[in-house]
Amino acid sequence: MTQPESGARGRTGVLAGSRSRTLPRLIGHVLGAFVLVEALLLGLGLLVTRVLAHGPLHREEVAFERSLPAHRTPLWNDVTHYGSLLGATGTIVVLTAVGCLLLAWLGHGPRLPVFLAVAVAGETALFLLATLVVDRIRPPIQHLDVAPQTSSFPSGHTAAAIALACGLALGLGRTRPRHRLRALVWLLAVVLPVVVLVSRLYRGMHWPSDVAASVVFTVTWLLLLRGILLPPEVADRSPPVRR
């Protein structure tokens, strides 16, 4: 009579290679990380809009925003239009679906697609909850994009671009840890969010502290989620299966 397999080899699906050995504990860890990051984001929002609202930081941001219109040109208006579209909801949804399909096709079970999907969906939920609490008006300059009804804090476009690009790079890095194109993948994962971030600032949609907070909370979310679903000490020993 054979003994049941134990450890990482005995687990299948999302649990294969994750830190938690049971699905309820895995969900609990993800929710715990979500609460921690939301608390961090709300703390940053209240710090910027309440504590530092009339200090030097705010005056520097106002001066920065008022200087932007003088540096706008038709060329960069067009370039940043497409840069802003990279972080739009429709674009992120489509690219996330494509990224999940790519990770599933490369093998290693469903945990890598789940990781990317949870990273992007969680970032969206974190952003939306923060906008309900931190009610910050957008910069008092001409907006080159249609301003959504949500608060200026944080930048949803920037956060979504980071969650998608860096989340996909983390997933691809786990499938091909020593691939020669790994550096290129990470270069693109950094460049894409930077393009979105700069575009949103240029087009007058956010204060600098809005996009800075998006970088902080999204990177923190990704690192915590990676530690839960893709812990570095767990090796991918089984060969990938192409689908």
C-alpha cells in the first residue's frame, strides 16, 4: 500500500508551492495582507490630506502642478495620451487576461495565473476602498483626460500598471528563473508603470504624492502576495507542462 505524498509534491492547484498548506489558511493570509496594505494606504492618504495639507509638501506640489501647463506641447500631449491609456481599466483587464493565459500555457499549474489575477484584483479593491475614505480633489489645472468620479488619491492607473507589469514579471520569473531574457522582462515591467505615472502627472490628473503612494502600496502588496503564493524557499521541482 503506497503512502500519500506529502509537502509541496502532494499539493495540487493553487496550494502547490504556496506557503499555506490548506486553502482556508491561504485565503486568510491573503486577506490579512490585504488589510495590512489597506491600513498603510489609508495612513498615507490621511497623512497627505490632513497632517501635511498646509505644509511645505503641499506648497511644493501646488508649484509643480502650476508649472506643468507651460511645458505642454502637442507632441507630448499625444504621447502621454497613449501612456495614460496603458493604465486604463479596459487595457488592464485585457492585458491581465492575456497574462493569465500566458502563465497557464507555460505550465506549473494554476497558481501563477491566480497570483497575477489576485495581484491586479486586490490592487483595484485597495484603490477603490481608499478613494471612499480619502476624498482629495484633483490638481487645479487643466485636465487632459476625463476626470473620473473617484478621489485623486491614490493613482489607480499607476497602481494597476505596477500590479500587472511587475506581477507578470514575477510569474514569468518563476517559470523561467534563469532565462536570458529575464532582465528584459523586468526592464519592461519597470518602464511601463513609469510611462503611466509620468503621463498621469503630465496630464494633470494627480498630485505627485498620489502616484508616490500608489508605488508604495502596490509594491508592498505584491511583495506580501509573493511571500504567500510564491515563497522563494519553495522550489519548482516538477517540470512545466505546456497546455
